[in-house]
Amino acid sequence: MKINSDIFRAYDIRGIYPEEINENAAYLIGRAYVKFLGKKN
């Protein structure tokens, strides 16, 4: 799924449901965020 980069703002994520953001997009964004943070020891 391709996510429109226009939904990302400086401090939040905004989009029209379900055209711009939906359950799948939220899931993918969450996974990417976890991967970005990485594992801390």
C-alpha cells in the first residue's frame, strides 16, 4: 500500500478517512515507527 506523504505534518498525522488514512495505513505507520525507534538494551 502506498501512503500519501501529505498526511504527515510537523507534529501529527492528518488525513481523510478512509481515502487518505485507514486501518491498514495506521498499522503500517505504527510498524514503521517501531522499526525507527529500534530495540533498546
